[in-house]
Amino acid sequence: MLQIGLIGLGGIASAHLKGLALLEAEGLARCVAGAEPVDERREERRKAFGIPKVYAGHRDLLADPAVEAVAILLPHHLHAGVTVEALDAGKHVLVEKPMAVTMDECDRMIEAEARNGRLLQIGLTGQYRPAMRTARAFLDTNALGPVIQVLALVSAKLPYEHRDRYMRTRSMGGGQWLGDGAHMVDWVTHLVGSKAVSVKAALGTYMHFMSGDDTATALIQYANGVAGVVIMVAHSRGPEETGMVDVHGSQGRLQLDWVSDAGPHGQVRVGQDGAWRELDIEPINDFAEQYRDFVMAIATGDRPPASSAYGRHIMEILFAAERSSITGREVVLEPLEREPW
């Protein structure tokens, strides 16, 4: 059973701990330690989830020989430094998205992974959502024919007054584009199934007073000729939330819906021959499935779907969109000869 420590016991930690509890019941992995500098939060998590050991600092956790791997759940601007420390300490690492806040940081993380012979996986849980799993499996049957276009749209109220400073400050990895946009670019790239070759985008801050963005529109061109479109709006006074992905194939259309009346696991429906039909969705736990891939990749030495190379490519698209918005020009990405996902 893989012994995992969590670095950062804030809001997202509860989802990680619930997922690990399911894997512990299967004998695959368990949380054996946690690190959190806020005393009240550290104690609350320890009691609520029965964490055997808790530390005030992450270096104490990294020095614990019982910890074989860590999940890094820290503010975005801390991902790179702590990831490199953890890899250098001989731990396998699962780091929350976004991978880092600059391309240089992403590369330093990958260099540390290779230098230490350990695994670095990126927490792109969108791939593991029940609706996404169902959609990807259906597309793999080729019943919809080749994918020719993918649109991801999220319009939601930004809880500005409850957001930590780092979530509102671009230099700390804040703004909606690196937050929700990381998921959306992953959704589109995962469904297209190809590397991106160029990005044209417009980002802005129109509805909130902060240094991070709250609006984005990006056109992503993929190597297989498919176009992906991402539209993200974090409004302050808009209507109910919208979260969907629309896939057009040569033989029909597929839609994923995660909000409105989509149910607890989302909704996937297929449109063909003038009618829609809904697909059955297996009610899996996305965080448990993410950790399952993490455990299996460590055990087998295989590259997980959300590998460091794949995560780097998602960040490359996100950063290219920022550059495109600043310059008003399309940004061509690195040559395809670079190491694949």
C-alpha cells in the first residue's frame, strides 16, 4: 500500500482525503501524514480524517521515512519549489493544477523528476470526472466519427470576497485562466487527443478589481487539424452557472454538462439522426481514480495520462494564450519533436 503525505490541508484537501479513503479500503494507498502551518486547520483535518501524523512544516513531512509519495495542495506559486524539494527528497509527487506559474518552473520540476528517478503527476482531475470518462470512452468507439471541433464553456460567479489573495494575483498564479482555464484546456485537449500547435486568445479583467483575469476566449489549433475553443467568464452578477463541453464529430454531436440539472455526476448526451440520447454514467470518485493512476504508474513505471510532460503542455497552451492576448497575435507553440506526453 502506497504511503502518501499531503502537503497543505486547505479546502481541496478534503476531496483528496476522501478519495484516498476509498483506495485505502482497496489496499492500494493511504494518507499517513499531513503538513499544514495553520494550527486550527491542521488539527481539524487530523480529527476529521484520522491522519496518523501531522506536521507544521512540509520539510518535516519530507524527512519522514514512512512517507513514500506526497500530494502538494499548496497555493499555485508554491508548487514548483516544494515539488522540486519533494522529488529531491526521494518522494513521488502528485501536484495540484496549475502545474506552476511559469514555463521555467515547469521545466525545473521535470528536470527534478528525471534527476531523481521519481514520478511527477499533475492533478488534472477533469480527466477523471465520471462524465468525462463516459464521453472519452464513447468517442473511442468511433461511433461519432473523427472529432472535428470541441468547445468548452464555463460561465460562473466568482466568489471574489471569499478568495485568498493568491487566487486574485497573477504573479502568484491567480486569475481564472490559470485556475478554471487549466481544467478547460485539459478537457479540450483530452477529447481532441492531439498536441496543440498554436493559440490565439483574448483575456481580460472586466468584472472584478484584481490583478488576475476573469474572462478569456481562446482558439487552440491542434496538430491533427482540429480546432478547440475555450470560453471562460467569471462574472459578478450573472445568471446561474453554465459548465459544458460540446464535441462535434463527423457523424454527430456529443455534449457534457456538469451543472444546471445534470445530476451529481454530470450528464453526457449524444445527438445523431435528429435526436438526442443520454448515456449512462458510472458514479466513480474522480480523486480516487486520479490516485489509482498515480499508484499504478509508480508500480509499473508507465507514464500516467496526466504526466508531467502532458501537464507542461497544458501550461504551454495557457501561457501562450496570455502572450497572444498581450500581443494581439497568434502564438505558435514549440516544435512537435519535443518529448511526447
